[in-house]
Amino acid sequence: ARTQVGIIGAGPAGLLLSYLLHSEGIDAVVIEARSREYVERRVRAGVCEHPTVELLREIGVGARLDAEGLPHHGFSLRFDREDHRIALSELTEKTITVYGQQEIVKDLIAAHEAKGYPVEFEVSDVELHGIEDRPRVTYRDADGVSRVLDCDVIAGCDGFHGVSRPSMPGLKAVDREYPFAWLGVLARTPPSHEELIYTYHERGFALHSMRSPEITRLYLQVPVDEKIEEWSDDRIWSELSARLETAGGFSLSEGPILDKGITPMRSFVAEPMQYGRLFLAGDSAHIVPPTGAKGMNLAVADVRVLSRALVDLLQHGRSELAESYSDTCLRRVWRAEHFSWYMTSMLHIDPDGGDFQRRLQLSQLRYTASSRAAATSLAENYVGLPFG
Ligand code: FAD
Ligand code: DHB
């Protein structure tokens, strides 16, 4: 078969890129290793930046997000057993929207289905060929039949463990691992506070978030090689209560745990993000630790830039935007890398850090909570800088 853009991976990056390209009259095929049920159920990010929400709305896939997403005007930094609110909308005139990543994925798959844009699930043995001049993707379809997809361009949107990045010659990676991980839980219980709470506590970081008025999302800092079996539901709730405690008395509402998992934390950037006719977007090119809620939003920003570049390249024969794709994206990527590293460093207990580091963290938290300038800087990064 033949298409203009072969897209590997049906995460937020691949699906959104496909949708943007089709809307501009460019032909694309998405191939995905997992089943539709699997990608629609995978619990991951929950915070949509202002520019992400605007884009989804603008292209006509924002109806359910507008109906069910929860707009947030601020969040709390909790330390010294007290809340210190960062008033996002007052400081930036913008908000963020809490709406699960898998809901965006569902909406995009439904939009593909409605328009007849092709997405193939459960493919295997995906390989990339001829990325210098004659790109081709070979794979097995869901029935195990060998397929060949000839294309003008390949978009590697297959996440951190995909095949696209390893297919790029001469790629350099800048990398950092953190000495802790996140245990994430999804619980059937109403949120205990109307806003997100990022908590700095001597027992470790904790985050209170949500998905809906009935569903709470919570995270705990845990040791880097922690096993999920070590964490019974009871232990999770008691650790969350200990870390989220306040002087005024905070009561955490408990309920059945629907999903739990451990995510390692790393910073990773592949440079450059393009080689020949292969373009990387989203987690296949870069990873941030989740503390700034930037991962999915960066994937969205990449494909916004990439779709424009590919329209210019494939419809008008102009290659300038394609050639500057990597540089354009990396500027935003590195801003998010810094912000995510900064939020992570300020809020987690480093097992190898000492009193000096803890005093610096507390000082930075107090400054952020008391200085309008410091709070504004945090807020403008958090709500998302405008797409370039
Ligand atoms: P992905 O969503 O990873 O999509 C890539 C897709 O490619 C997947 O569907 C995968 O199955 C598919 N694929 C992989 N290999 C192949 C192959 N060989 N052939 C075909 N398809 C393939 N961010 C936050 O902001 N907050 C969070 O709480 C948070 N939690 C996370 C938890 C986990 C376990 C992970 C992995 C990430 C988390 N993130 C979080 C980050 C955020 O979810 C990602 O940044 C976002 O998913 C990036 O989207 P993407 O489309 O680039 O990649
Ligand atoms: C969520 C995840 C994050 O990484 C974050 O910083 C805030 C909220 C969430 O899943 O709700």
C-alpha cells in the first residue's frame, strides 16, 4: 500500500498528527502495536495546558473535553503542613483543564472512525526502511499478514520504547535518571479538595489530582526500584494521609483503587528529532519527569509544528519548515525539560540529599508562595507557553 505519511503509534502524538494532516487533505495511515481497548484504557497524564485545549477545540475534537473536562484556576503547593495557592488564572489569565489522556485518545479514535481515516491496531514486527530517500514501513497486521507501506515521510510517534528512535543514525541522547519513582493510583472516591495539591513532605512527595467529581488520581514518591506488590491498598492510603496532612486538619477521602502502577522518572532528549524523511514526535524523542505535567502537552506541541511542516513539504514542495522542525521543537522541549526538572527537584526528597538540599527546597517553596514574580514564572510555565 501507499500513503503520504506513515505514522507509527496511536498515542496522543500519532493520532493528533494524523487528524491534523487529514484535515489539510494529506493522506496518512496510523499503525499501532496495541489493541484499541488497551490504548483507550491506559491511565496516564491528566493535565491539559491552555494551548492544548485551544488546539483540540479549534480542530473540532473538543466537545467532550468542554463538557466533561474540569477547568482549574489554580493549584496548591502544600508544605509546612499548609496550602499555598498558585492562582493560575489571576497570574496568567489562563487556566488548565483536567481531562484524562485516554479520553483524548478515545475522542481522536472516534473522530478517525467517523471520518474514515485509517488506524490499524495490533500490528507487529514494525520496521523502518529507506529513511534517507524512499521511506517504507514493513509490519504484520492483526491477522499476521506481512504488509508494506510506501510513504513520502515517516512520523515516529511510538513513544519511548518504540522502534523509530533506534532507526535514526547519528542520534545523540541527553539523559538523566532520578533516584525515585512515582506510584500512581486511580480511586473511585470524590476528590478531597477542589484543586490539585503538590505536596512537599519529609516522607516524600505526594500529589492529589482527579479525573471527575467521582474519581481521584493520586501519586506518591517511592524508591526507584520499588515493587508494586509492596504497596497494599491500606499502605497506599495511610502513606497518602501521612504526607497530605495539614495543621488545619485535612481529611483524605478513600475508596476502591481501580488502577495502580509505578512509573520511573527520567529526563531524556534525542537530538536532532529528524533525519532524512523520518520525523520523531512526542515521547519517542523526549521524556520529562511527570511533576510539571508536560509530557502529553509536549507531544501535542510537536505535532502542531510537524503538521504545518509536512503540509508545506508535501503540498507545496517547500522544505524550510521541515528542515527547521527539530530546532523549532527543541526550543520548547528544553523549556519543558527545565521546568519539569525544576518542579521535580523542588518537591521530591532526594535519598542522597542532605540538610543543605532540604533547606534550599523549603526556601524556594516559601519564595514561590510569597513572591508574585516567582509565582507568575511558575504559573506561566504550568499553563503552557504559546505554541511558537
Ligand atoms: P505514547 O502515548 O507512549 O504513544 C506511543 C504509542 O506507540 C503507544 O500507543 C504504543 O503502544 C505505540 N507503539 C510503541 N511501539 C510501537 C511499535 N513498535 N509499533 C507500533 N506502535 C508502537 N505525563 C504526565 O504529564 N503525567 C503523568 O501522570 C504521566 N504518567 C505517565 C505514565 C506512564 C506509565 C508513561 C509511560 C507516561 C506518562 N506520562 C505522564 C507521559 C505522557 O503520558 C506521555 O508524554 C504521552 O503519552 C506522550 O504521547 P506519545 O503519543 O508521544 O506517546
Ligand atoms: C496529573 C499528573 C501529573 O504529572 C501532574 O503533574 C498533575 C496531574 C494527573 O495525572 O492528574
